[in-house]
Amino acid sequence: MPTYRSRSTVHGPSVLQAAWLGVAAAMMGCAGVPGRGPETPVRQAEKVPAPPSVNIADRLEPIRQKHQVPALAATVIQEDRVVALGAVGVRKLGSPETVTTSDRFHLGSDTKAMTATMLAMLVEQGRLRWDTTLAEAFPELRETMHPDYRAVTLEQLLQHRGGTPEDLTRDGLWARLLMREGTPREQRELLARTVLAWPPAATPGTKFLYSNAGYAIAGVMAERATGEAWEDLMRQMLFEPLGMASAGFGAPGVIDEPRGHVVGWLLTTPMEPGPAADNPPAIGPAGIVHCSLPDWAKFIRAHLRGERGGSGLLKPESFVRLHTPPPGGDYALGWGVTESAAEGRCLSHAGSNTMWFVQAWLALDKDYAVLVATNVGGTGGERATGEATGELIRWVREQTPDSAAR
């Protein structure tokens, strides 16, 4: 399997290090748990209480120390339940408060899969189509929209193939967005109007360009189709149905929970909640969700079982579409996609706003997933979460002694 490296988009003082990457180098040759067939009903009398999840702190602490990150937390989902959970380290450098498994972490670009899932729900409801074009969604921009954008579809935006740019600093746009003038919806409308007047960074449909702008514009399409803000749509359509009570937007803001950290030349500094602790709401659909790992696992479980019809959110064919890249590509709708003889089909994504780093790895055919998070970005955050992901994939293999024979 190939190794995916981070792709960063630097906009200015605040950066969304929107990365999708696998951790194949850390886990070559690892096999997962056996795949499941279609789910069958279970009579209430036959249900057996699930065993408690395994504490994997001992697996995480050596990795945390090796890469000198403040905290490291992770969970393993297998056969529709959390089978392992752990958190080590401190919430904030210079403070003795230890991190807990219920603390909230910033998900960065792992928000993208959530936005794509919400949009798939709107497609199923008939409020949008996968082939809804920008010309249809923004009729008032007929005179100012660059002609090459008119035929770009919602699906192309979510595949990063709409030609929208990776860099938003042109014409001072990023500086304006950092000022956060107006409501989040107004900020996203400004982004859409401005970007769609520029020439595309590549001919739409021909090239993969990792673009936060594309996801922001897709979010505006949802807002226009429903009359509701992206944040409200995410709460109503994803967080509440899935029971993700800890989910929110921006840097976690409660006093007794983790802080993101900025890595400087000499010091790593904790960032208190506020505008400087995250990217502006204008690119919210691309990466500003936060939640606890157990709540993140609820969303991931929906994708693990979705193609088998067990999620309750979407039809199986919608999940297949979300998980399938275009011909010749390896990025679907919010997910990097790989396939190997050992693991089968796998989805992966990493996210960072440079102050946090998270990684998600889903082995669809083996029916398990690994989620890892830390409260610092940069190389240390990426390496720590990558190594921890590989270690936990090995842990899954250890729980299945005969996996090497498969």
C-alpha cells in the first residue's frame, strides 16, 4: 500500500493543515479482523452486554514520550462497538491536569467527511443533486462567475476536482476572512463570490487540488438549498441523530479540557480558546468541528456499517458513493482511499489546524477503525498520531491470532 503524506494549505497567520494520509508505512503486513456479512436482527432476549473497552494507555504513552506531544488519545472500533480506548498526557503544557478519554479534540480536516455525509443526506432528500452545478446554485453570479466554474458540480467540489484553489491569500481574501466580519454564513458567501470570480487553479474535472475553498462553497450550496446555516445542519442532521453531544465548532472552549499548542522555534505554546485558536468560520465545512473520541467513533461506525445498510443515516448506495474515488483517483468524498490484499478497502484522513492533529483509519472490509488525536500540530503531531495508528492496527491483529493466515 502507498504511504500518503500530508497536504497543507497555508493561508496566513492561521493555517488549516488539511491533510489526508494513510499510515501504511507503520503497518505494512498487518491484517485486521474478519469482515462481517449483512446484519441480521437479534431478539432482545438474546442480547448480551458488551464487554468493557480495553484501556490502551500503555500502548500510547511510549509513543507520546517519543514524539514529545502534550497528550495522545485513541480509540479502536470493531464490529460496531468501541473495543479499546485510552488517553495519556496533559491537557496543557505547564499544567498538571491529565487528559481524559471524554475530552474534546479538534478534528481539522476530518470535518470534510462529515460535511460530505450531510450533503449526501440532502441529496437523498431531493434538496440537492450530486450534479447540481455552481451556475444553478449561484444564479446571481452569472455575470461575475468565471465561465469555467459554471458547470462544476457538487460532487466535483467534494472530490477536490472542481478547480477551486488551495491558497486563499489572493486579493487579501484570507486577511478579510480572518477579521470574521458578519455571520458565518455571510463570511462563506464572501468566500464563494470572491473565489468563483477568479480563474480556476486547474481546469475543473482534470486535476486533484486539495481545496478548503471547495468544501466551503459546497457548504454554501447546502445553506442555499435549505435556508439554514451549515452549523445548524450539522447539528440537526448528524450530531443529534448520532448522539454526538460533545460535538461543536472551533477550538474546545471549556476551562477543564485540552488546549491546542503552537510549535515555535524554541517553545511549544498552549493556545487559549478564541479567534486565534482556530481558522475562521468561512472554511468551517472544511475543518472546524471538535468532539470527544467516543462521539467521533459514533460517526465512524456509521461509515463502517453504512454500505451494509446498518447506519440509519443514508442508503447503502449513498455510502458507496461517498467511499468511491473517481476513475484514476484515490480521494473519494472526504476520504482518501487505498486497497490491499491484507486490509482490503481502507479509508483514511488526517486533519490539523496546526494546533491539533488527528488521524482516522477505517478498514471497511475488515470492519474495524482506529482514531487517534493529539493536541499539537506540526511534525510531532503527525508522527505521533501516525505511529499510534500503526501500533493499534497491530493491536487489532494481536486480538485475532489467526489473522496472519488470512
